[in-house]
Amino acid sequence: MANVKIVTDSTADIPESIQQDLDINVVPLKVHFGEETFEDGVNLTAADFYDKLAASDLIPSTSQPTPHQFEMEYRRLFDKEADSDIISIHLSSKMSGTFQSAYIASQTLGDDVSVAVVDSKRASYAIGIIVVEVAMLAKAGATKEQCLARIDTLLKDTSVFFMVDTLEYLEKNGRIGKASAVLGSLLKIKPILSLTEEGEVFPFDKVRGQKKATQRIIQEFQDRYGRDDVHIGISHAAAPSEAEALMKQLHEHFSIKKEVITNIGPVIGAHVGPGTISVAVTKVDKS
């Protein structure tokens, strides 16, 4: 029976229960508040992060895992089961050096450990949705080659949109200019962000108000997926009721075979701010 181990990083925002059920191994990124450093999801939960963000005047920064951290994780998995293959799927290389650290670690190991490192070209549960789909396949006994072929398909079939509640954090992190942030806030502009094929953030559209933003996203997903069977994941930054209401609305328009509502963790949350909602969709494998 095939034995494929799946590794990702904490920005995939996969609920812990799913991580455990599908044996998904997670390497954490770091969040820095001044002199304090935390590991995303290890000693800083999403809830604690947003509380700390609200109470602090500091602008948090983030940093990637080192190649050594990935090397240790790969060796741990290899030592546990020496006949296993490892697939390591990570945050867009256009946003972070996490993929590069993982790749360096895989090259350091040489032929000792079989590791395929994948740039998801995505963030938050848009990574997670890919990881979960592949982990389900691996759990069912798929080979490394079958899992990598599924990843190729998922990279083509997965879309994501972010609705940002405030432009403050995008401005602080250099995504937009201060004048645009002030004007957008005054006009109650709701920016809809997405990711390019290369994994860079870009402004997909600008509308006024949450309701119009939601309608715009639903229409775009309908154009892309129609009545295909889909896996939908909503990740949110301290906005659980809004995420649940949105999932209920999506059920009216799509054939949802798997759904996940999860938190946007500290690392992604540091860049988009509280109130952000992300919707990721991919096609379900019918084979």
C-alpha cells in the first residue's frame, strides 16, 4: 500500500481536527509583536492573536520557518516510516520565503528522503483546500505520482476571493497607498482581492458594501463552477457569524459536497486584519 505523508505550513489554516484525521503535518510560521515572538497555531491561537491585535499599538510582523525546521520535520517523518514519500505544499512563493525554505531543506536531504515541494500559489484555506483534498487521496492509499497529478488538477481548479473589512492593514503592509485607504474607508468601499496564476495578490473588484461584494463573488463562482460538485472553504478573521451566514447562502447556489469554516490564523491575519473573509472553491474528484 502506498505511503504518502503530507506536510504544509500554518498559513493553510486547516482546522486541527482535520489535521489529525488526515495526518497532515504542519510547520509553523512566526508572528512578532515587538520583542515577543510566537509560533502560529502553537503558542498563539487565532482568537488570542486578534485579542492581542486589538489591545496593542504594535504592528505585528511575520517570518518564515527556516530550512532547518523543514529538514527536521522531513527527517522525523522519514524516521517514523522509512518507506514513505513526502509531499510538502506551501504558501505562495510570491508572498513568503516559506516555499524556498522547504525546497532548500529537500535539496539538503538529497536522495536520503523522498520529498516533493509544491508552491500552492495561494494563501489561507485556499492552500488548505488543496492540502485536504490531497491528504484524503493519500489516506486512501494513492501513490506519490497520483497525489502529484491531483495537485496539478487542483491548482487549475481552485479559486479564491478575499473580502477585506478594513483597508488599514493592507495600507500598513504596503499593499495600497495611504490616500487610497482613507478614500476607500470614507466611501465604504469593499475591496475584493484574489490571486494571480503566479500567486500574487491583486484587486479583483471594488464594490460598496458587504452585500454587493458577496453577490459579486457568488456570480463569479457560478460562472466558473456552475453546478459542478465542489469543496468550499470559508476562512475568517474573527467573523464567525458572517462566515456561517455566507456558507448558508452558498448552499443555495452550489452543489457543495464538502465544506469547511476555519479561522484565518495569526500570520495571514497580520496582513489582512480582523473582519476579513476568504472563500476558496475547488472541484471535487468524481473518480
